[in-house]
Amino acid sequence: MHKSFYASGFLYSLKTHQILLLQSQRLDNVASLWSMLGGENKEGEEAQSTFQRIINELLNLELKRKDIYPIYDYFHNTRNKINYVFYAEVGRAKIFDASRSILSWFSFKETLKLSFTTQTKQDIVVGERVINAKWRLDNNLE
């Protein structure tokens, strides 16, 4: 039996300390929301591979598995399935073209001014904490 799940996350620039987020195209006058990059798995696919594939499909960017880090996972009530959240380290904040969406780089501080769903906002807050903890570990700080 195929177990369906969702994988989402963002790219993190090691040089600029910014994350790449997606703004859905406005279909009416309602303010659009910012979100992370994500999508559903294919049969037999692991969560990290799903995130890797989605980034490749959306951005034409081949991520190395060693550059993809788990943030956490939880049951997403709206999607009615498990959501695995990741971030991937990239060297610089490159410009990407996504046909029907707007992609932009933001510092974590700048994300405080953006419109998100409550869950996406939580995912980004937890992501920032995981990145900060990794940085402290990598630099032997307490």
C-alpha cells in the first residue's frame, strides 16, 4: 500500500543567511501568502528524495543528499497526511525562475513581515532554530 505524505522546506544560503520562499500567484484581490517549496511523494519515494525531486522540478537545481537536512515532521491536519520539513544548504542566493510563482530570498528577520499560514510560520521558526543549533555545533559554541 502506497503511503502518501508531503515534503516541504526551503533553501538556505550559507553566504547571505537567507531562505528561499515561494509566493503563489494571486488569483483575485486576496493578499497572497508566502510558503515553502513542497509537494507530495511518489510511490516508493523517501521523504528526503521527495524534497530533492521537488527542488529539481521547481528550480532545475540538483541538490546533493549531504546538503539536505531534516527539520522535523508532523501530521498536517489540512493536508490530512504527514509533512516532512527540510532545508538545503546552498552556497549563494541564486536567482531562480518559476513560471507561475514568485520566488524571493529573505532573512529570517524579514520573514516576520510576510504573510504565512500559521503552520508555515511555525515551520520557518523551527527551521531557524535548527539552523542556529547546527551553526553553534559546527562552531563549537554553547
